Amino acid sequence: MKSALITGITGQDGGHLAKLLHEKGYDVYGIIRGQHNPKRLITEVEFPYVKLIEADLTDQSSLIRAMNTAKPDEVYNLAAVSHVGYSFKNPQLTSDVTGKGVLNILEAIRLSGGEKTVRFYQASTSEMYGGLEYNRPENGYTEDAVFHPRSPYGVAKLYAHWIALNYRESYDMHISCGILFNHEGPRRGIEFVTRKVSNAVARIELGKQEVLELGNMDAKRDWGYAGDYVEGMWRMLQQDKPGDYVLATGETHSVREFVELAFKEIDITIEWRGEAEREEGVDADSGKVLVKINPEFYRPAEVDLLLGNPSKAEKKLGWSRKVDFSDLVKMMVQHDLELEKSKL
Ligand code: NAP
Ligand code: GDD
């Protein structure tokens, strides 16, 4: 039986990956942090087969202990301060966890004697590209496109990416970086735009909420389903040779399109009126204002457009996304309708 250690077990991808690895017969360990983590009980109930180890990406001794306990064949580093907006408000914490935390875990692998045996996955991100016009390839970002991060999060992830590559080259370690474009689903945190929208739509339908407030609705993202993406992570670590792979859908959609499709799920057509901060989304039938702009959700620097090119992963890993954009929106709204009904 193979053993795997997942950091970020309480996060969106951690849950999907734990389930996948358990189904594949792995002994699954997960790192949980904090003296009082309310997600601990939820994780214990939902994933009873995961053995939890208390550790923190900023505490190297705890990571060495985790390595010695789990004795993993594979380590998936999913832990991070992962919210781009939050990273502007807590830039140093973001650097410590999302950036330097990766160095801590790589050193923990070496110090616990796993340098030649452990395979390591680093959760790199499309945020490293930055979406600027000058570095935007026509057919989408590939593994060798130019990086230009636009947030403390993106910068920290770029450090993490390069230190992972450096350890691969310096110590011949089996380290792969997945450059993943946005992936969503019912497990997505409510602070991210897709889940914020699907949850608000469900609550509006059930009369629990009046209006959805958003920031920049013209940003475009390459949105896939998280369940598809963890399969790609696993495939990367099954290759004889480590490498870097973009996982994406090859399509890009605006936040505005996501909102329109989500309201369609509850038979509401949204019409837009007004401009910039005074723009509103109105129910075409009733004339009720359902969407407003709140500049509080704007970011000091924005990534306007992300579009990934997953050709390498498709060819070398035999990976492709299964869920498309409209099915993703449907899945999320339907899930939140059930969830919110169960709380009535
Ligand atoms: P997520 O839901 O925000 O989960 C982040 C996880 O990191 C949580 O389990 C959190 O634990 C843990 N964590 C935070 N600080 C920690 C620390 N100091 N020590 C140990 N654990 C810590 O993120 P996700 O969406 O699953 O994404 C997984 C990874 O992929 C992240 O690294 C993210 O940056 C990257 N990524 C995500 C996407 C995407 O679209 N989802 C795309 C590209 C890359 P707590 O529960 O204790 O807070
Ligand atoms: N969160 C949020 N909340 N975003 C909003 C809102 C809002 O109310 N209104 C508009 N947006 C816009 C953001 O400005 C951004 O352009 C876009 O919606 C997506 O925001 P998020 O859902 O927060 O995701 P992200 O693209 O910034 O970051 C996610 O994807 C990255 C991969 O590209 C995160 O999962 C990162 O961890 C990940 O690396």
C-alpha cells in the first residue's frame, strides 16, 4: 500500500484528493493546523480514513515530524494562503506560508531522509502569469510562458514554483509543479467568486438574501471542476520523470457570464444597466435589483484575463477536463440550493 501526505487537507482540493487517493488504495495522511480548527471535526466525519497530523507550513519541526509519522511515498503540497484579495491585506503572512512554507516542507523531506524516495507535488498557479496583455499567448498560457504575478499571492507562488524547480535540479528530487487554472465546485470556499455567486443565487431564490455584491465583473477566468484537476495532480506523480504541467479547460469566461448563467438556473434573466460602480444587475421580469457593485471587492492590481493551454497534460498525462463551464455553474447552484434548503 502506498502512503500519501496531503497538506491543505481541509481545503477544496484536499478533500477531492483525499477521496481519490483513498479510492486508489493509498494510506492517506493529512496535515491539520491550529490549536482550535473548526474544520477538524468536519474533516474527521467526511474523511474518516484520513489520519490527521498536527503541523503548520511555517513550523519546520512539525513538518519533519509529519514526514516521520506518515513515511509517505508521495507528498501533495496544497496548503497556502490561497485568496488573492486577502494576500494584499496580509502580504507577509502570505509570503511565509505560500512561499517560504514550500522551502520548509522540501527541507523537511530532505532532513527526514526522503530526498531520493519521496515524490512531491507543488500547487503552482495561473496567477503566476498575471494575465497582462504583453505576455498573453493567443492560444493560452503554456508551461513556458512568461510569468508576471500581480499580487503578493502570485509572487509568493512564483517563489514556491522556482524553489521547487531548484530542488528538482539541485538534488535530483522527483518534484512536479501543476500550474493549475481556476477550479471550482461545491467544495469551493465561499470567499471565492464562483461559490459566492452560487450561494447568493440559492439564498435569493429562497428569500434569505436580497442582493449580491461583487467587485470586478469583467475579469475572465479559465474555470474547471476541482474533481477533474486532482486526477491530474495524481497523474503527474505517476510519471517516471517529474515535470511541470498546465491544467486548464482552454476556455475563458467573465465573472459577468458566470453570474448570468447562475441566475438562469433559477429562471431569472439578468439585465445590466448603469456603468462602472453604478452598474446593477436587474431581474428582467420583476425589475428588482439583484446584483450591485461594491468597490470593496476591487483589488489593488487585477488579473484581467486567464486562459490556459493544457496540451502538454493532455498528451503526456492523458488528462482532460470532463466537466464544462455550464455544467459547473449548474452543479454549484443546484448544490447550494439543496444546502440552503436543508438549513430552513
Ligand atoms: P483552499 O481551499 O484555500 O485550502 C487551503 C488550505 O491550506 C487549507 O486546508 C488551509 O488550512 C491550509 N493552510 C493555510 N495556511 C496553512 C499553514 N500555515 N499551514 C498548513 N496549512 C495551511 O485552497 P484550494 O482551492 O484547495 O487550493 C489548493 C492549492 O492549490 C493552494 O495552494 C492554492 O493556492 C492552489 N491553487 C488553487 C487553485 C484553485 O483554483 N482552487 C488554482 C491554482 C492553484 P485551514 O483550513 O486550517 O485554513
Ligand atoms: N473573491 C471575489 N469576490 N472575487 C471577485 C468578486 C468578489 O466579490 N467580484 C469580482 N471578483 C473577481 C476577482 O477580482 C477576480 O478577478 C475574479 O473574480 C476571480 O476571483 P477569485 O474567485 O477570488 O479567484 P482568483 O482568480 O483571484 O484566484 C483563484 O484562482 C487562482 C488560479 O488562477 C484562487 O483559487 C487562487 O488560489 C488560484 O491560484
